[in-house]
Amino acid sequence: MTADAASLSTTGGISDPGLIKLVNKLQDVFATVGVNNPIDLPQIVVVGSQSSGKSSVLENIVGRDFLPRGSGIVTRRPLVLQLINRPSQSQTNGVDKEISDTTDKLANTEEWGEFLHIPGQKFHDFNKIRDEISRETEAKVGRNAGISPAPINLRIYSPNVLNLTLVDLPGLTRVPVGDQPRDIERQIRDMILKYIQKPNAIILAVTAANIDLANSDGLKLAREVDPEGQRTIGVLTKVDLMDEGTDVVEILAGRIIPLRLGYVPVVNRGQRDIDNKKPINAALEAEKNFFENHKAYRNKSSYCGTPYLARKLNFLLMMHIKQTLPDIKARISSSLQKYTQELEALGPSMLGNSANIVLNIITEFTNEWRTVLEGNNTELSSTELSGGARISFVFHELYSNGVKALDPFDQVKDVDIRTILYNSSGSSPALFVGTTAFELIVKQQIKRMEEPSLKCASLVYDELVRILTQLLSKQLYRRYPQLKEKIHAVVISFFKKAMEPTNKLVRDLVAMEACYINTAHPDFLNGHRAMAIVNERHNPQRPVQVDPKTGKPLASTPARAASPTLASETESSNTGFFGSFFAAKNKKKAAAMEPPPPTLKASGTLSEREGIEVEVIKLLISSYYNIVKRTMIDMVPKAIMLNLVSFTKEEMQKELLENMYRQSELDDLLKESEYTVRRRKECQQMVESLSRASEIVSQVQ
């Protein structure tokens, strides 16, 4: 037997009506806005199978018949049953003469019920309470066997009850019967789990004593959410129907399935007793006699029966409320703050003059646009680049590296340069390296910069669209979907309009560089310097020899000049000016002077002279191409900033006003979304109910 039980048996039940009434008030506050227990209030949840005797246990606790009865699922909506002890106002407790028009023989002025959905109406006739529960259930789920999670709140005032709050849930069933939905078992299971998985719920698992405890549906479900049995109390019904010689002593001792809150055995009225209208008072007396006279229970009869169960539940609920009250206060406070902030963000339903509202929104949007681009935004991210910083990344990382990666010689090979050199010299063999070949190649390669430059402009456009999307994701624009769509359409059109001059300017910059090759640029490596570098590579200076005795440089002996003889036949056939393009294979063909082939392409390796000329051209191309790269890396971002970014920053407000500030369209633009209207109403109801709940809990110190 638990310590709680011991204290209960000696005190006859500890009651703190204030605490339980407080939770009742909180339940009513949230029920009025259609929200079921959002703060996880302490409550006792009754679970069990259809045939376990749940209804009889509840009626015995109340002391009156008031629950619908029948075959199949009778409880099809959760019933939040608030029992309130109201001291007797008179000495008599018989049938009051004032109660008329009733079918309830026990109707009196001391006991009545009130439904939350019918405020102010007292039901002294408990048969009418049963009818109202059935009527309200059918109003929600119809006459078939469907179920609904929407609770019915019933408050019963009586001098014969202890303050208690119970939630009666539909009984667990396995096989659909009649019109019941195919997934009725899953529906009921999900509903029960929703209630009992909350940590502040005390689970009252009702089980028939004449079945194996391991097969108890209620206990099985309770153990899923409370595996240690810390907040589950077991009720064993039909103890009087057990086989001769059997009892539940082992279960009560916690040797079968232990529960920290223990088990309480009860005896309910049988179906024949109910049909014969056996009064509950008589049933409770019979229950008391059963436990006092049964050899297995007589020594512990004070811990058995419905009166003890009611006292125990009252005590457990009161203690549970005391433990959880600080947490309830904190939850109410944080929820109130959260919903208040959301309500403020949603704004009032009526703002005033439409023209002023649209003007203010346009002004606010353009100001935010400027601050995001300039980096003055108050909501700067510490985890990623945003706004103008991303545009800077496009310029100085993506575009800069893209241009630097361009190599003029990945497309133009040495043999191509040699061919261009020959072609540029025309009909007379060139004496010096020609500038025509250099300019031709450089211009071709400069034009390659147009693609990455236009890609840079496109990337910046994408970043501007990204910023637009982020700005329009704020709560203000979600509130007015048509206004949001209009701003988005106008701004995107504005961007596209700005892209045309931007792309033209970028193309013009590339064309400018390709149009005029400035060989007088101070950073350009001129032809003489290039020739000197190449000669130095091919003919490095020999170190001057020094006389070891005197230390003076020795005069170098000039090489003896070769006699000016004609080159050998072999040499003349291979090293002519066009030797690499066309060389006679033998003396006979050379003598025949065959005409050149239709296509003349270089086939041989570069001669020394060709190699030197190609190297000079490559040096000049590299030097000038690097100058152009630096210029483009500097100028293209400036062009994009001028015609796209700064332009949108300066002209955004004007563009929005021209396209949106039209009197005929203002009211349509400010039409709120259905979500905003619905959510504002929900938040207003929650703020109102949480404010009332906060007032209620603040009264308890």
C-alpha cells in the first residue's frame, strides 16, 4: 500500500477546492476558444476498453446516473467532467418540491449540472444531462459511430462529490461494428494517446478484474507513454465476478504489473442492476459490504471501493496541481508573450487610408532596398554574406577570377601564330615582326571577355532578385498577397528594363578595348624590349674570361668568317622562307616546279627564326592582354553598378509609385490574405484566453 493511500485512509480525503477549481477555470477558458488544453493542464484521463466498466466507475464517483448507455461506442467525444463540491444549503436532501417537469426521481436543488456550451442553464434532472450529452455528440459526429476529438465540458455541483476533474474518452475497440469507420481502432487510439502522452496527465486505467491483466487495453496503452508506471493509477472493476477462490490481492500488492500510484478495486452495478434502476446509493452500500465481508479484502477494505478511489484521485490531482503550478504559470506567460508578438506582427484589421498605407509601404520598401545594398541593414547576418556583400563577391571573386583565368594561348597555338605572321606580311617577306599579326590576335582574344562580362551582369541581376525575394518574405507582405505580387512584378520588370542598357554598356566596353590597341600604354612591353628579352633567352651572354695573373679581361678572338659559299642543296630545300609550308621531297620535283597544293598548311617544326618571331608576338600579346584584363576587372563592375545597381537604388521609389499608386487599385492591393484574417482571429482569441488564464493563476501565491 502506498504512502499516499495511507495518508488518505487516515485523513478521510484531503481537499483543496481552490486549486482544482483553478484548473477547472483554466480548462473552461481554453475550451471557449476551441483549443483543448494548450498549456498541458493537470487532469485525470480515464482510459479502458468498451466493456471495462468506465461509465459505471464515473457514475459511482458522481453518485448519479447521467451517462448515455447502449451497445457499441457510446462515448464518441471526450467528456471533460468537472466535479465541484458545494456544501448543502439545507438540512433535507430529499426530492425538492420546487423541481418540476422531471423524470429524475432523485432531482433536487442541491445537485445540478452545467454545460459549457449552454452557459447559465442548470440541469437538475440528470436524465436531461444524459440526453444533452447524446444530442451534443450527434450534433458534432452525426448518428453513426464516428468519433470527434472536440470535448464536451460538463460541470456537476453536488455536496456528495469531492473536487475532481476527469476526462472520459471513448472505449478502446478492435473490430468495427455496423456503421463504424474501418479505422475506428486507430482513430480512438490516436485520440487517447493525444491526451495521455502529455506529462501532466494522470492516467486512470480501468480494467476488468476477471480478465488477464496482461491483456488490459488500458494498461497496455498507458505503458506506451508511461513505461515506468509513474503517473498511472489502476482501477479493477468486476471484482465480484471473479471465479471462486480467485482475487486481485497479488495485483494490489504490485507483483503483476507494478504502478507507483497503485490499484483500487471497485464493484459496479451489473447490467441487470442498471436495467432494474438500482440506485447508486444502494450499489455503493453493496460494494462496501462486499469488501468488508470478503476474506481476501476485509483486512484492507478501507483501501477498496469507489469512495476511497474518489478520495485518492482528489488527493493525487491536488498534489499534482501543486507540483505543476509554477510550470503552468511559466507556460501561460511564455505563450501569452508569443501570441501577443504574433498579433502585433499581423497588425490591426483596419489601418486607415489606403493611399497612405500603400505610400508608406512603398517608402519603407525602397528604404530597406537601399540599406540592404549599402550594408546598413540592422539585421546583418553573422553566418553568411547577404545583400550588397554578395554583389561585391560576384565582382571581386567570381568575375575577377573568371577574367584572370582567360588564357589567350589556349586557343591560339604557336603554329597558328606562325601562319598569321606569314599571312600578315602579304606578298613581300617581312623583315621585322609585324604589328598586324599582333593586333589581329589580341583583338580576337579581347572579344572573348564579352561572355564573362555579360555573365557578371546576369549574376548581379540574380542577386538583386534574391534580395527582392528576401524583402518580400516579411510578415507585412504575407499579409497583403496582391500587394506583394504587384511589387514583385513591378520590380522584376524594372530590373529587366535596367539590364538592357547595362548589357549594352558592358558590350561597348569590350568593343572599345578591341577597337583600338594602344601600344603606347605605359605598362605595355614594346617591340624592342620584347625582342631583347627573346634574344637574351636564345643567346645568353657568355661570362667574360679574366687573366688569372693580371685580373684583366681577355680579348675574345673573333670567329673566322666563313666564306660566302652557296648553301648545300639539302639546306636550300628545307630552310627556305616557306620551308615549313612547302618543301620538295626530291630534286626532280623541285626542278619540275609543280604548282602549290590547294591548301597550304604548316607541317614542319618552327625554324629558329620563326621561333624567335613567335616568342616576340606571344610576349607582346601577354603584356597587352594583361593590361586589358586589369581594365575590364576595374570597369565592368563600375558599368554594372552605374546602370543596374545604383540605378535601381535611385529610381526604385519612382518606378513603384508610377506603377502602383493608382487610386482605383489601392483597395485591391490591400486585400488581406485569408490566412492573415484567420490567424489574427486565432491569435486574438488565444491572447484573450491566455490573459484571463494569467489573471486566474496570478491569484494563487
